Amino acid sequence: MDEITFSEDASDELVKRVEAVSDKERFVCAMEDDRFVGTAGVFSLHLTVPGGDMPAGGVTWVSVLPTHRRRGIMRELMRRMIDDCHRRGEPIAMLWAAEGAIYQRFGFGIGTFSVNLDAEPKAFGFARDWPIEGRFRLLAAGEGREVVEPVYEAARAQRSGFLSRTPDWWLGILPDAEKDKKGGEAKRLVVYETDAGAEAYAVYKTKPEWGVRGSSHQLIVDEAIGSTPSGTREIWRYLLSVDLVRTVKTWRLPSDHPLLVLAAEPRRLGATMGDGLWIRILDVAAALQGRTYGIDGHGRGQVCFDLRDEFCSRNAGRWSLEVEDGRARVTQVAAEADLALDANDLASLFLGGFSATALAAAGRVVEMRPGGLAAADSLFPTPLKPWCPQEF
Ligand SMILES: CC(C)(COP(=O)(O)OP(=O)(O)OC[C@H]1O[C@@H](n2cnc3c(N)ncnc32)[C@H](O)[C@@H]1OP(=O)(O)O)[C@@H](O)C(=O)NCCC(=O)NCCS
């Protein structure tokens, strides 16, 4: 079915990989007689939020046959999945959208942006030079999880938006000699290590192309993660200096990724930006009480907001967020609201990537009492933008 709706090959390998990370009882389908006409599922994941981590349902593989589209099948699947996430105690649901317009009606808002690069490494250059302190090591396919996992976990603790990974998730991400050979391209895993241990890694592949002018290979970076600033810098120095490569492509970087300010010629990175992870708040009190507030995580203040939420009407109404030493107490109140906003907007505020003022500038959040935007701005945004490096 997904081959028809997504127009791509669902190889046995892909199916096996998805099965390994799925709870089968969390997959739902619509049937007509004995045929599938719609499917969707939810992965049980944990998402980093400011100051911690919380369970989150990762909605995936939403598809309805073209013969059955626009009859409300997806809406019904979504209803069941969202209600099930809530029943399981997941305060939020999240997804990567094939098309953003599909999910906004269900209260999803942009949680992270994704910067995509189509870089010309030879023209790009670093604005400053620095000595190399460590060394790089290429690992054989099937090796390296124990080396890269601590790097990922350390990076995951530094920004909201990262997802938890079980060993089965890692299997799909790291090179595997059998699985990852597709059209002659194999995934490579390189790590950057200093005397302190591994500080960065990258998973990438190269697409060779030879012409009359020589090589114009493409290097495609699936994931490049550093746990320290120098690790991040070094792994990108490596990726942008592999011989014979003419273009380096990647997806899903945060909009404040260090590489964007390390460049001598930033436009040569060929950066474009799109939506990343979409968030849906399912339980307002549990979600908002599960993160910290204030730029240093020790914020203080209060904001009262009037929330519109048609798809999850239990969330609609007036809420007070009272923050003391970075932690919130969230209650439903009758008091006058400082702000009025939709479920989508609260979702965008949640991971810290947006300020209320930025959403008000877009006409989304409305200030009902003077000082409401400033109060929210002192609590929600984080020093680093949220980053979700992984699609699911
Ligand atoms: C997207 C898809 C799942 C929609 O399924 P569907 O059963 O036709 O959707 P529904 O009939 O339940 O639509 C519910 C609402 O969403 C709207 N909608 C559905 N697909 C939409 C789209 N691609 N863009 C904008 N709005 C869309 C419908 O118009 C309807 O609006 P309404 O509530 O105002 O009447 C289906 O078209 C599909 O499989 N597409 C290809 C695969 C894909 O893109 N999947 C999403 C992966 S993230």
C-alpha cells in the first residue's frame, strides 16, 4: 500500500527495519472488505524537551489509497492514534510531514526547522583556521554503536528535539554491510576522537560520478553529530574535505548550526530551510510541567493564556503557567488571559524554537494584556534552537 501512496519501493529490508522498531499494536488500518485502504502507526519514543525528556508518540506511515482519498479515512485514523497516545500517558505527539498542510488542522505546529545544505566544499572555506587536536577513524560496517551512542546521548542532552534510540533504531542508522548497499553506495561511519574519547561522528555515503572534467562526486551526509563544539567543527571539516567530492548534501540541521557561522562564504553552503518536526500537545498540564523555563532553565514568571483546540477539546480554555526556579505549575483558571493562541502555536512554543513575539508578528499569538508577550518570551525560548536530526 505504501508503495502506491508514497511512490517509493518498500524493500523487504525497510519493512524488516520498521518492524524491528514498531509496537505492532500501535499500527492502525482502514479496511474495505478484506483489503487495506488506509494505514498509519505510532512509534513509542522519547523526545528531549528543555531540561529533560518525555514520552512522545511518533506518528508515521500515514497513507490512504488514492481510490479512497478525501472521505475522512485519515481523520479517523488520526483520531484513534491521538486518543491512544493520550491514553498511554504521552503528553505530546509528533511527526515529520510529507506536506505540512495535512496536519495543521489536527493541532500540529512546527517544533523545529530543518536546514538543508547543497554545499560546494571547494568554494566554501572556513572563516578561521584552527589546529587539529584529534584524529579520524573509519569504522567497518556493523561496528561502532558503542562509540557513537555516548556522543549522540551527550548531544541529545544539549538541545530539545532529539529522539531516543534503542539498539534497533541504531541498526537502521549505522552502516550495515548487507542492508546499506544500494546502487553501489555504501554508508560510511567516521568518528572524531581526542584523548578524551569520541567527540563526533558522521554517517555518510558518496555517489561517484566521473565525466570528461574528472570527478564530481556527491557526498551525502545522513547524520553528523558532535558532543563538543570542536567535535562538531572537526567532523564538518572532514566531510567538506573528502577528495574528489564536488557537492556535499545534507538535511535536517538546526537553523543555528555552527557550520552556518563557520563559513567564509556562507552562501556556498546552498542552505535552504523547511519545516522539521511537528509537535502536537495532547495534555497541556503534563507537557508544560515536563519542561524547564527561562534561558538559564531557572526562569520565573507567570503567563495566562486562552487556548483554542478544536481537535482535542479537553485542552481548550484558560490556563495559567506559573514558573518558579524554572519549573511550572499549570492549572486551568477563570482569570483574564495575557495571550490567546491556537494549539498549533502552543506546540511551536513548546520546544523553545519560537518566541511568542515572533508568533504574534505572524498574527498567530494575540496579546490580550500588555506585557503578556514579554512574560512568555522570558519563559519559553531556549538558548539553542531545537534540533531533530532524525526522520521517522
Ligand atoms: C494525505 C492522505 C493520508 C490524506 O488521507 P485522506 O483520507 O484523503 O484524508 P481525509 O479525507 O481524512 O482528510 C481530512 C482533511 O484533511 C484534508 N487533507 C487531506 N490531505 C491533504 C493534503 N495532502 N493537503 C491538504 N489537505 C489535506 C482534507 O481535505 C480534509 O479536510 P477537511 O477536514 O477540511 O474536510 C492521503 O492523501 C495520502 O495517503 N497521501 C499520500 C501519502 C502522504 O502524503 N501521506 C502523509 C505522510 S506524512
